[in-house]
Amino acid sequence: MMIEDGVVDYVDAANVSTDLIIRKAREFASRGIFSGIPRELPNRNVIRWFAVNEFLYGKYGRKMRFHIIPELTVDGSKISGREIRQRIIENNLQIPPDVARVLPDTTISILEREIERGTVPGRRNLEIIKERMNNLSQADLMEIAYLNADAVNSIVKNRRFYRENQIWAAFRKAGYGPVLTRLAMSSIEMNVRRSEVRDLIEHYTERGWIPPDQSVINVIRRAWFVSERVAEGISSKRANEMFQSGKHRVNPPSKVEAGLNLRRDEVKLVRDGMDAKIYVDRRGVLSCQIRNGAKIKSPMHLPAQMATYLRLIIDSHIIPFSAKVKRRRDGFRVLITINNQRKTGSEP
């Protein structure tokens, strides 16, 4: 979008050499990898920007000129955009003198103009975030974008939430960094569903803005490929590396059927075709929630490969899934549809 808007120069800060950034960026761009850049690489977000710039050259025939400047520190601490935004918000949307000293005059002018226009967002609605994190079930939280099973269980385990730092701590315990935590909090605040993010990514894919490794279908194919290799005794880390190293013929199933463990009194309440919701319980067991007045919860019985596949889909943050109860000869089961689109007909 920046290229389409006519941007020709991009300035960013990094504490590594430009040569290293360019070399690593071209390496990842040539392999079509943008979401799997190793965490241990310094300034990996700058490397990702460089790599995407290289990738988009094939679409637009031009790319932005990148300029890398040293990272600025004050009292030994690195200056970040997050800290600048926080300081301005805490100062009632006035740019404090200490912040103004580290910003270009043009940036200050743009910020002041947009603040005056009222286009700068204010604080988060923490009351809504806390209400949903304190009260939604695991299955309901699982439908929100950017929440994986570990995050959902950390939320449930650390209830109740009264302050923002408690929310950050819960996500940190689930292995979330600052960027992913903000995405998750925004999704909870605005009730953004996985399907909405999936639809946006598919739109970007059609426009040629999404690198191949980040397309929705590729995320699903990778999950199935990894589950196949894990079933063969290969580690998930190695299987993921294998998938990224070359092209593979993969035909992932769009539906998974699982057995249920229902008590006799629960069987009387369950009907064929009822909606069900999928989640991972505190023990890491794939489970199903059915509501018919009462809330019915059951672990799901799946072959090992299907369980791995479904868990990877759940932990993808963006791939939607839905489930319905199905009556079979041997009893009730649950049919899970992966990457479910809008309803077009009846389920088998």
C-alpha cells in the first residue's frame, strides 16, 4: 500500500549493519518466508520489512529505497514507537518536550495535525476487554482472532483481571510478545473473529500483497504436512523446516470427525445437528462444548495425526473452525469443519 501510495523512501532504525539486513532479507524473500523469521535474529522486524519490499518488486516493478539509521537510546534505553505513543497518550495527547526532542519536525507537525483533527485513537476500552476475559468460556474465547490455546488457558487460569498489567502478564505467560499481545487485546476489545481476519488475508492474497507462505491455504497445508511427519516420528520443528524448504503435494482434509464421551443424562439432551464449539482444556486435551440449556463438555477422541492437525489449526490464530453434533450408528460424534466459509448447504 505504501508503494501504491507513491512512497519511495523508507527510514528505519537498527543496531546491525545494513549489509546484514539486506543479505538476510534477500535470503528469506527468495524462499518466500516472512512469518517464520527466527526470533534470535536482531532487528528481525526490519529484516521482514526489507524482505517484503523485495517480494513486492515482482508485483510493482519498483521498490522503496531503505535507509537504516542507528537506534537512538536515552539513559541506556532504546527509544520505541510504543513508548512515544504511550507518553503522548499519558500527556493528554500533547507531545511532551522530552518526546519532541527525539522526533523529526515533520513527524511532530503530522502528529499535531492529526490530534487536532481527532483522528488519533485514544485509550483502549479496558472495561470491555476485562469483561470478556473474565467471563467468556474457553470455547467462546477460542473463536476470537489471535488467541491460541495457551493464551486462552492462561486467561482462564489467571482470572479475575482488574488492571491492564494483569492482562499483559497473562499473555506473557502464554509466550506472547508485545506485538501479538496488542493484536490479541484489540481483537478481544472489538470482538474480531478468526473468520474476519481470514477474509482480510484472502483479500490481500488476491491483490498480491501476501507472500506465499502467509496465505490461508498454505497455513492449512503446513498444518497437515507437519501432522503427517509427526505421525512418522519426525519432530514438529523439523517437519516445519521441511515444509518451508520446498514445494510439497499436500491435500489437507477440510473436515475432521471426533468421538465424544457423554454421560447418560447428557445423551438425553444432545440432538443431531446441534452446534458445538471446540477448545483445548487446561490439561491440553482437545474438547467440545455443547449448549442445550445446560453446558455439556466432553473430551474428543481423535487419531493422533488428526489431533495434531486440529491443534495446529487452533494455534494458527486466524484459521476459523466450526462444529456440529452428528448422530452415528455408534452414538453421537462431532464433525469439525476447518476454514469454514459461509453456509452453502447441509453437512453430511
